[in-house]
Amino acid sequence: MAETSTVSTAASPEMGNAKAFPPLDPQTFVPQLVWLALTFGLLYVLLKRFALPRVGGVIKERQDRIRGDLDQAAKLKAEIEEALASYEQALIEARDRGRAIAMDMRDKLMGELNSERAKGEAQIAQKLADAEARIMQTKAKALANVGDIAADATAAIVAIVAKLIGKQVTNEEVRRALVKRAAE
């Protein structure tokens, strides 16, 4: 069983109701061009009278706003530069004042330190002088007693030697011999 199917694919010119596609129909070219020109002209007039002025106004408004914003930004930039310059000047002045205060404080402290050092050195010098005086007194006492101690020691030695050799020597002779010996 063979099936046969017939499918109608397109309207053939023999069918009677077939017409050409209107934009491609050569008989309608002239009226289509007239309507195209009228529509284009009407669209041009509408755009020129209504749409383009609005768009132009929006563009001009945006340009004015941008120009105003740029002017305001320039003013703010100038103010910022001025504020920055005054800040830097104030910073320089503050540093100078800080240095001056530090130098004054250093000089004051150095003066106080030198004063305290001078007082301390004077106290040390006084204590040193007192100590030297005590040492000299003690030395003088010791030297004064050394002669007596030496004489006594010599007398004791002379007494021992006198016992050994059998001759008697006086303390005065011993002192003279010590002085003579010390002078040499």
C-alpha cells in the first residue's frame, strides 16, 4: 500500500488569487515613493518642532549644569589650595615656636644644671679641702709623734746595744744622731 500525498507548497499563478508582494510590485512604486516622502517630511517636521528642541534643551541644561559644576569645582579647588597654604604656614610657625620653646627650655635646664654642678663642685672642693686639712693635721700629729716614737724605739735599741757593748748612751745623743741622719 503505497500512500500518495499531495502537499500544496505555494499558490501558483494559475490559481487566480495570487498577487505580488506590494512593496515589490512595480505598479505601486510611485505611490509608495510619494507616501515615503510625505511620511519622512511629516516625521522631520515633528522631530524639528517638538522632539529636537526638547533634546536640545536637555543638552543645553546639562552643559550649563556641567559648566556650573566645573566652576564650583574650580572655586573649591582654589579654596582648598588657599586652606592648604595657610595650614602649611601655620605648621611652619608651630614648628618654629616649638623649636624656640625647646631651645629656651634647653638653655634654662643647662643653666640650672651648670648651677647645680657648680654647687656640687663647690661642695666637693670644700669637703676635699676639709679632708686635706684633717689629713695635714693628722700627718702633723703623726710626724710630731714619729720623732718621739723613733726616739723611744732608738732608746730601746740603744739600751739593748748598750747592754751588749757595755756603754751607756743618753736620749739626747740618740736624738741628735737621728736628726743628723735625717738631714743627710
